[in-house]
Amino acid sequence: MSQSRPVEVAPGIYWVGGTFANQGLQCNPYLLIDDQEAVLIDPGSILDFEEVWGNVCSLISPDQIRYVILHHQDPDLCSSVPLFEQRGCRFQLVTHWRTKMLVRYYGVSSDFYIVNSHQNQLKLTSGRTLSFLPAPYLHFPGAIMTYDALTQTLFSSDLFGAFSPFWTLEAPEDYLEQMKSFHEHYMPSNEVIRPVMESLMGLPILLIAPQHGSLIRNDIRMYIKALRDLECGAFLHSVRKNLDISGGYLASTEAVLKRYASLYGQSEAQRVLLESGFRADPDLRILPVLEADHQMWDMVSERMFARKGVEWLMTAEPLVERLAYEYEIPLPEVYTAHLARSNSELQRLSEENKSLLAARDRLAQNLIGVEQSMTHSQLTGLYNFPFFQNYLNEEIGAITAKGLQTNPALIVLSLDQIERIKYRYGDKEVDQLFKNTALLLEATQEDYQVYFKLPGSLFACYIPHAAKARAVEVAEELRNAIASSRKFVETVTASIGVVSLQELQPEEQQPSVASNRFYEIAQERVRIAKNKGKNRVCSNSSPEDTPSKCDILLVEPEQTVADVISVVLENMQYNVQRATDGEIALEMAGRYQPELILSEVMLPKMDGFSLRQELLLRSDTKSIPVLYMSHLKTEESVRRAMDLGVIHYFRKPLMLAELRGVISNLASKGERL
Ligand SMILES: [Fe+2]
Ligand SMILES: [Fe+2]
């Protein structure tokens, strides 16, 4: 059977899968179309690719696929990604970082969008937001689900999936049984599944769209509760039922029959029963027999095996084992004959079972905290150092392998007063300092920036794509936020190193060495910033290479006035640079690092007051002395100048003797001149 056309399952959401007769495990890719943008969800396997591709192309042009969501790393949902890439699609792979580690091995070349670095959200151009819900260990540590609030659709990946020998897109009536069977095999334990299902209870859901099995629209809470309470996986450990043994055989046979019917149909189940010498009502309740005993259990199991083979035995095995355990009856003979294991094997399994039970207990205790503690600093809540190393290796490795098509920047920040605060106030205050710094960093965080807590006094910020000038701006904002914060026990400052990946030498751009070198350069610049007096940003490893310094930056829009002042200052043997407006002055102050700035107050673009404020915000210009001059010299303007720490305010027209006198005076007082 081949499903040749896509099906709209919710407004703008299409099932775009392929189908194969009797494969038993249907895979469901979905396409979400939002205006001109499309998101492909769990695209599928190599086997389905041509059908899925045809379905997608019948709805949109493939270059509209901007994102591909991979809920975990299995081949039934990921292996077609390289085939989409080979057909020219350009998209980002949206997934958990743990999944990314494995998805790379399919040979994919697309960039990744790591959901944990984006508050588990993806915002589409229209503003529509998809949320990612963690489903750890169901059945991969980095498994996630996707929730679309607009249509209230939950893309649940393997959860809510089912074995489906006779697949239908909409869930059939007995879907619950099919679903249980799948989860018994593929999900690890009730302890793991329960909290995730409980987290879904409060979510408004109109449609569950799983990666296997069928769409669930009705009785959604009933399905969630069924999985919440399901005993599944290697940790099967159910309560023994208090039934006499004959009731046990009857209940077990009926339960297995019901499962068989859910997969192969009612009439097939009735036929098995007839061939075994029994009959049942339409609800598969076995009609009264004198005594239900092991013969019924054995014969019905034998007939099922005869008709559906080993595949059925294996499908039903978790259920049969659980029933035998619950009712304290032996396994059907067909199981002991066909799936018998040697004594030593049993011994090994029982040992393994013991250790699995112990592991289950540990897992249950640690599960909630495990993800957090493995990747985050307990103290600050930021990503920790092992995660940083891993993340940088992955990101920089991938970017350098592709010839630096993007240019990330790294900011490393060291708090300057750690030793002093430790000495004066003790370790607790240092911990508080780290916590407060993390809060400050998070408060300035923009989309795409990722923060880390590194060893000692270090923090880092990774910006996936930014011009270096922008990264320096971000670093200055951080430096200012810390230096002006009142959260600390006393004033705290930071020395900051900034590096952009494109600065690496060609021989350093090998994927194997690039991330180490990238981090090394940032650390080197932190040291330079410290050596130059702390509380500053360093973005250049060889400060000597910066343009030659000038003595005085003259900011004067009137050319004739500027000419006169320049002559006076040059006659005093000073090297003068000239700027005609506030913005140019700000840029030149950073570039030439003058010893003094002499500025008109009334300037185009940015007046003298704003210029001074901007200079104070930058670590390399904040200590340059500023002198004002203007025809405007009111009490108010002088007061503002004094508040800004301006050293002198000349009234225009200038008295040249006064100008010479003030500047000579400053030089003799050891100001920077
Ligand atoms: Fe899977
Ligand atoms: Fe799957």
C-alpha cells in the first residue's frame, strides 16, 4: 500500500509520510507551514525518503524548509536528512545538544539550532513560537517533544507511538493496546515515563501527532494517564494479582488475546480461539469452560505462534512475562520452547536484573536533577565548564570544517577582586558574587548569546555570529553592568578578553585545534586587560599594533577656529588630531587614544555632554581627561560639565594665553600629557 498524498491534520500542519505494507512500524513525518516558512518534523528514514520528498514538494518549494526538528537520534527519523541536503535544501537542524552529538554521524552538513541554548523555544519569522518539552530517557537521554500552541498540537515523537501492522492515520478504537505494546518494548520504566506524562496533564492539547502509530484526537487525557501508569521496559516490576491460579490462566489468556486482536483484528483472534477449541463473545471474553488451566494458556499461545510466527512471540513477550509474574503462573510452553535460555544465561540475566533494579532506584532518584547537574553549574545555574568545552569543540569544529562561513565571537571575563573578597568576607561571599554576576549576565543576555561559568573567577559568553565590533560592544556592556552594580558587597570589576574566530591564523583553523586556540586567545586577552590596569576590555593581543597615539584630540566643527587652536597646540609640541562632530570624535578617541580631548560643547550628531558620557562607558577611553569650550557657558552647562568630571570649561572666544596656561598646568601636574 502506498499513501501518495499528504494529509492536512491540523490547520497548516500536514502528514507527509510514506507507507509500506506490513512493515509493522509506520513512520510519520509532519510538515508545518507558516506563511513562507516551513518546519519539517522528524523527516524519516532512507526507505521513506522518495515518498516524503514527493509529498513535501507537492505542498511547498523545498527551499522554504527553514528548520528540521529531530526529536532524538534514531535512523527511522533522521537518516533521510543527508538526502534532503543532497537535493539542495538549506535548513537548520533543531535538536537537543545530546542528540546533535550523534546526528553528526549521519554525515549531515547543516547547521544546528540547539534547543537548550534557546530556552527550549524556536520563534518563526511570523512570531509563532514552537516550544520543546524535554522527555529525558524516553527513549534517549536527549529526547524532546514539540508543542505548537497555535494549533495545540503535540508532536510527541516515539511517545504515544504504536506497533501498527494495519496502520491507519487516525487512531483506531483499540489504539491503546497497540500503544502499550510499543512502550513496553521501547520505553525504559514507569519511573521515567510518569513525570513526563504528569507534565503533560496541564497542557491544552487538541492533537497528539506521534512519530509512529496514529493521530490521537479523542480521550487525550485517558491516553496520557494510560502511559503515566504503564509498567514498561527493563524495569518491569508489577504487583502480583490476588487471583486463584485458574482465574489467573483465564485473565492472562484473555489479555494476550486482546493484544493479539489489537494488532491482527477481532476475527483473526476469534479464529485462534476456535482452532484452540475455545470460543469467546464479541468482546473476546472466553465463554465458560469447566476449568481454565495451563492447557488453555499453552494452546492459545501455540496457535498464535503457528499463525504469526516468532515476530508475534517477541512482540507479546513483555506482556506475557508480566502476566505470568502477576498471576504466578508458568510461561506458556511455546515460550519456554522457543525462547528458552540456558541456565547460565538465566543466571546472567538474573544478575543483570538485580543490577538493573539497583540502577532503576538510582535513576529514579537522580532523574530530575541529572540533566541539570551534568550540564550546569550548581552555584550559578549557567552552563558548566565540561559543557563549555564540549560545546566549543562541536561548534568551532563544525564551523572550521565548513571554511568559516559564520564568524562567532567569544568573550571571557574574569572578576578582578575575587582574592580580596575571599580574604575580607570569606568563601560564602565569593559564592554570592558568582551568583550575582550570573544574574547580571543573564539580564543583559540577548538571543543567541550563551553564557558559561568557567573555573575560578572566569565566565564566558559565546556569540554564534557577530562582527567583532559588536562583540566588543557586548563586552563593554557587561563590563559596565558589573562595575556599576550595587548587588555586590563592594565594587567589583571585570577584565575581559574578546576574540573573533576569523582572527585565527590559517594554520590554527584546523577543526582539531581551532576551539582550543580560540579559548586560549580569549584568556590571553583577559591577562592583557588585567596587566593594563583591570576593569577593561581587551580585543587585541598586540596592543602595539594599534594606530599611533596622538597627544590631543581637538573636537571643533568650525574649521577656522580649529585651525587656530591646532597651530597653538602644535607650537607647544603636541601632536593634534581633529574631529568635526561627536560621533567622529568618539571613534577617533578609541583609535588614537589621545592624552587629552579638547571639545566644543555644541557639536553635530552628538553634543559634548553625550560624547563625554559615551567615553566614560568604554574601558579604553574612560580615563582620558576632557576639556570643554563653548560660547554657551551657563551655570547649568558648567554644572553638567562638572558632574561629568570635565576638567576645565573655556568660554569662547578663547583666550589663547588661558588655553596654553591650562594645558601646561595639566602637563606639569602629571595628567596624562
Ligand atoms: Fe526512537
Ligand atoms: Fe521512532
